[in-house]
Amino acid sequence: MFFRLQFIPLFFFIQVQNNQLMSLPDSVRGLRVLEKFILSQNQLTTLPDGLFYCSSLLNLNLSRNHLSKLSNKIGDLSYLQELVSYKSYLMTL
């Protein structure tokens, strides 16, 4: 299931928890004003590089997914204040 996110760039808050999402489209890069993204309780194993272009992101919730690592590009999210990842498969940050 993919959303046409390139047509909705003015979202500040997106909550898609518990939707069994296995991936996200790279088009999330267009969500430049997104501040809070709740992706908990899905089946994500990777994050698209486009996520790291969400330059206004303050809060990212990745809890209860199947991520084993995060890209070094997470450091590009310079405004990120809260990264939540409890009950996940992350071994290192």
C-alpha cells in the first residue's frame, strides 16, 4: 500500500500506526514541513532515504517494527528531538 504523498506536502503530523506497512515510498521526501511521524506497530524493515529529507521532523516513532539498523542519514534530521524505538530489533544507533 502506497500513498501519493507528493500531493500532500503540508502535513505537520502523520500517524500510520498498526497498519502492517512493509515499506514507505521514497516520496516522503516531499513532506518538508512534517514535524511528527508515528510509524509504530508496522512491519518496516528499512526506511527510505526520502525520510531523511523531512527537514522539519521533530518526533519520529519507529516502535514495534522490524528495523535492525538505522541509516547514518538519521543525523541529517537536525531538528529531531525525539526518536522512539522501543520493542524493535535495533541493535545499535
